[in-house]
Amino acid sequence: MSHELEALAREGVLPPLAAHFARFVAAEAKLEEDHWVVRAAALVSARNLEGDVCVDLAGYAGRPLFPQWQADDAWIGPPLETWLARLRAAPCVGEPGREKLLILDGTRLYLARHWRDECQVAGAVLSRLEALPPSPDLEGLLDRLFPATGETDWQKVAAAMAVTRRFAVISGGPGTGKTTTVIKILALLLSLEPDLRIRLAAPTGKAAARLSESIRWGKKGLEDRVEASVAAAIPEQAVTVHRLLGVSRGRFIHDADNPLPLDCLVLDEASMVDQTLMARLTEALPPAARLILLGDRDQLASVDAGSVLGDLTGHGLEIRYSDGLAAMLETVGIQLPEDVRAKEPVPPVADAVALLRKSWRFDAAGGIGRLAMAVNRGNAARALECLDGGFEDVKWLPQSGPRPDDRVIDWALSRYVEFLRCDRAEEAIERFDRVRVLAALRQGPWGVEELNRRISEALRRRGRIGGGREYHGLPLMITRNDYETGLFNGDTGLMWENGKGGLEACFLQADGTLRKLPVRSLPDWEPAWALTVHKSQGSEFDQVLLVLPPEPCPVLGRELIYTGLTRARRHCTLAGNTQVFAQAVRNRLKRASGLGEKVGWRQR
């Protein structure tokens, strides 16, 4: 058994950590001869590293566990019932609720900690789904904040849903008004409960800064609609989830025994939050606290294991609402359209999910909006038509060589030289943040590491930047949370000359002020001429170049294309192969998890 694990790891099929875990399971439980338990342990560990929370063994019975490895046909899953029986008999495997290394829940196999985290998140949601009676004042407050438009106002629907339950998800694409809606929700809550303690959070420093700025500007739109004291009470400062929970000696300060001092938490960019972090966050919430999640359920899932927002919103299912919710909304003057009324029973979580359908940013006749809709629907033919449709805001750069051609690098050079001409760091950061090169991959000729190298080399040849690892004008991204400096994974800044012959790292803060730090004091960082699409989540740019690999790969699906495309406010150029692009649009990346089923969605 050990030699098979070593061969898989040596050939790059099995991650070393997964091979080590499988050997540990075999040694701890004396299972060297029980190949199918050890192989299941290797499989679940490997899939965790790829983002799955668990492994549904039904999907592997009779099939290769690692399709890319053809060296040994013994790694074909056995009949399901045989496999389940072997696992149930193994001393390292337990049923739900047992303290074992692995948990078998139906046909799903989990590492124990992932199973506990999944149960924690599901329990936190289910305990908050019971509808609350609407206040007698709610209809009047809703009408003041959401004047009649003659059509269904989905922001108003979302607000009514969120106020009448302690858990709500508000999902929508860029420009659909998620932040505008939540500002009005907070105004409603504070009008009804003036002493409500509200906190704002986001997964990254960048996302927290954007939420703070959006709240600050959005509050100005409340004039003459709510009392001045209510508007003033709406908090403006968002923090990262890690800063909210607090860290001491590698552990979170706030947990079930030391809950957060709040009554309502708003979490933005929830699609970026992995299951483990969501478990710790919900664990630290007081039992009666409200939780409002904002995000786009069609975006990429988190970097680490889980797809919490997708699981909680049914993974692309059309949301239908119960008669009970429709009746409640009617009491506050809202009539739901018939096409969203359920014809059969729906899980209670459905009544907590509000989808914002109208984009105020992307013109319905524009290319970005149309392309994003086609990609989301998996309509490859329509997506290709959009690329060839002559839209001013979408351009296609066909690629066919072994690496991105010079047009890709020229695109970056022609735009990045603008910020390098600036005299002040503030202006340079503002200009740099208008444009970005994004890629699907990290490594290889089509990945961000090589794109960063080629862009910096080209700029250096033209005399725009200096040599060495650190130089004036270098954009950088922080890759590790650091509480001493207050810099967090995803924060971006520039290295800039300090006027004394040296360099300093400059970061634009949420209030518009510039923060300067010695370069030597920075936590781990990497160049940011190009970013992975994953790293770009929570950011928006006027112009985006999205570089797609010319061959299919596991990460390339409609969620990645949609996420990269919608980082662009005004223009998006896509570089790639049309056949691979079309295949990716048809491909929905769904991570294995039991969370959706635990909160009531039917498994598909």
C-alpha cells in the first residue's frame, strides 16, 4: 500500500499531504492490508485540498479514484455497499457524532473537522430561519425607503425578508445594489430597534475597505427618508473576519464561550468565505444575533474547502418562495410575481434567499452584461455570439501558441505606463487600480507568475522600471494576514520612492489616506501586475484583460469566467481559445458538500 501512495505522490497525482494522511490512517488503525479504507482516506484528503468538503463515494464506486493515473487499475472504486461496509468496520471511521478521524454520513466521507464545521454552519442557519412577525411600522418604513416604481422592486423584497428573519442572503451580480439594499435594511432595523449593535465584515482587507466606502457614500442617499439619528447610527467601518474574531496565540479570541458583542452582523463578499472560517464565525455569534450575507452566488467559491454561499442558495437553482412568505409580504404592501411563487413545498431556507435581478451597472444592451448572462446560463453558443457581436465593451483576443502572444503583454504595457508616470503615490495607486490583468492559473506559461515576469521584463526593457526584486512602481499583493502591520491577504499597494533614495510600500486606506510602511516590515507578498481570478474577488477595475489557458483544466468553468469578466466595470478583453472557452462555459464547477442538503435543498 505504501509504495502505491509513494508512486502517486511522486508522479504528482496525489498531493504529498494526502499521501501522508493515508499512511497515518493506515498506521494508526493498523489498516495496511485494508486497501479500500486507506484509499478512501487518500481520496478524501486529496479532494479537500481541491476544495471539496467531502467525498460522495457513490460517485466513485466502479470508477477511477484518480482518472489521470493509469498505472494501476486497482484504484477503481469497489461496489458501493462493499466499500461502505469496509469503512463502517474500520476503527478510524465513525458515524455522525462519533469522535473518529473520518466520518461516514450516508455515502459521504469526511475528515472529522470538516463534518463538524458543516454541521456548525447548518445549525447556525437552521436556528435562525423561523420567520419573525413584521412590525406594524414596517410597511410605512419600506415605502419611504423604496418608493413605488410600478414593477417588482427586488431590493424592497430583500429588505422585507431580511427584517423578518434572523438569517438572510442577498445575492446579485455587480451593480445590482446589494450594498444599497443592506444600508436600507440597517436603517429599517435601527428604526425599529435603535439600540441594535451592528458590525460589518468582509473576508479581505480590500473587500472591507470597499464595503466601508460604499456604506459611507450610500448613507447620503437616506436624507429625508429616515431620521437623522438613524442614518448616523449606521456603522461605516467594516473589518476583516479575522480582525472581527480577534487572534491571540494562533487562536480566535471570540468563540462560543466568548461570543461577539453584537446583535446583527453583515458579511460582504460571502462567496469568498470558506467553510471552516464560516464555522468559526457562526460559532462566535450570539444565538439571537442576526446574520446577513451579501455576495454573488454565481462567483467562484472560496480558495479553501467549501462553497458556503452556493450551498446555502441552492447552487443556481431557480428560487421559488412559499405561500407563507408571499402572504407576509402582502401585509407590508409587496406583491410577489406568480412566476416566483412555489407550486410545491420549498425548504424554509428558500424564503431567506433574495436574488437581486436588475443590474444598474451593465446596460442590458451592452456586451459585458449579455456575456455574463450567457456564461451564467451555460449557453456557450450565445456567449460566443457576444464575443463576436461587435460590442464596444467586450473584445476577444484569439490565442493559439504555447504561451500568450505579445498582444497580451502589449495590452498591459499600454495601460500600466500611465500610473508609472505619476509623481505622487496616491495618484499612482488610484490609476493602477483602474486596470488589471487576470488569469485562470497561477503557474505555467499562462499563469500569473509567468505573466508577472513577462510584464515586468517588458517594462524594464523600455526603461519604465528598475531592476531587482524591489523597485519603484512595483505593484504588490499581500499573501498572508499580519496583525502587527494591519495588512491582510489580498491587500494591494505600490512600492514608491520615499524621496530619500529608498523605497516604501504605500497602501491606500478606506478613508482615502495613504499608509506608508518600510518595505522590510512587509509580511509575505508577491508582484501584482497580474492576479489570479480568485485573488481578484472583491475588487473591480475599469478595464480587465482575462487570460484563459488554451487547454481545458480543472479550475476552468463558467464560475471563473463569470467572476473574471464581471471584475470589469467598463471594458473586458478576453484572451484564449474559443473551443476551450465554450467548453468552460458549459462546465459548472460544483464542490462536493452536504451543507445544501443539511439546510433543506434537494440534492441534484
